[in-house]
Amino acid sequence: MHDASIPDEFRSAVVERRGRSHAFEGYDPISTALIIVDMQNHFVAEGGLSEVPIARGIVANINALVDTFRATGGTVVWIRSTMSMEGRGAWPMFFENFIAPERVRDARAGLMAGTWGHEFFSELDIGGGELVIDKDRFSPFSPGASHLDEALKELGIDTVFVTGTMTNVCCDSTARDAMMLDYRAVMVEDANAARSDEDHVGALSTFISVFGDVLTTQEAIRALHVE
């Protein structure tokens, strides 16, 4: 996990502006979903092409949250980045402008269905029957990226807890888009991981200021009334 967290003075400024410590009060597990973003070998496993070493340190917290959601009747959703060599899944806007040309093919191939990189990290406690949703953009809520929004609406979900990697890219994009779609969005501070403390804290600090709430794993568990 990251050693750094949102500075106390920043949290104090947020409280002063909105008049309370947390944006949201009271969570009904039945209408709340745990969203686990991109905890795949490509990002988490040692030797993954886009390895985020700190992501291995959040697995225990994610599993603890999964246990809580299962025990309280909440919804658990596993999100996978899924790319292809052509068509929409090739995402040329990103791969051809933000990835070096000699790395584009491997970057796409590493997240193609059926590859080792596409698989979820083996230490995650993935249960049968839980939602597994593929996305082809940073945020599964991005238009056309996945059917996550429709799936959550069918289940009556109005609140999402976002975990996974990377804090400042796919997780932040997911949580922000959720808020824009009128979900109560929460990022779980010690169940998200980025490549650096600066990236992690910067993303969470911006998010808590205007997009949603930030809780620790234990705060989230207590909020769902399970110790």
C-alpha cells in the first residue's frame, strides 16, 4: 500500500467548504456496488507489461471489502481492461498518441482476451456468479466502453465504492464518471494503487474536493455495518 495519504490540511479545507467530514452519510449495502478496476496480471503481477508493484499490496484490502459486500448483500463487480488489434478495442487515440510506436503492439496484445496479462491476479478472491465486465476505455462508464451503467441500474445501485489500479488513471476516471452519472462515488484510499505516492495522493485529493468521498478500507467496512 501507499505510505502517503491526503494531507490533514487539505481534508480540513474540504470540511470547511462543505460543512462536514464526509460527502455522504449512510450506506445501504443492497444499493451499493464494489467496483474492482483492472486488477489483472498486466498491471498487478510481477513482470506484467504495465506493472504497478504497489497494487500487489492492496489485494488483502480488496479481498476484505469483497467479503464485506458478500456478507451484507452488496454487489461485487470485477472490471477488466480488454483490448484488440483492430476496431474499437484498438483505441488508436490512446495507443497511437501516448504509447511509443515500438510498444503499441505489445501494449494492446497484453490486454487481449485469452492472454495471461488479461487474467485477474491469482490472489484475488473472485467468486462465481459475480459480475465480470470488460471495458475498452479507462472508465467503464465512458460511452460505449461497457454495459456497467446499465447493469448497475438494473440492480438498483445508487452508490459505488471504487478500488483497483491505477488510482490516478482508470480508477479516478471510473469514480468521476460515476459521479457524473449521479452515483454516489467513493474511492477507497488504501484499496487503490498508483505508480507513485504523488500520483495516488494527487488523484484522491482532487477527487475528494469536488467529485465524491474517500474512505479507508476499515471506514468502508464500518459504514456497511460489518466489522
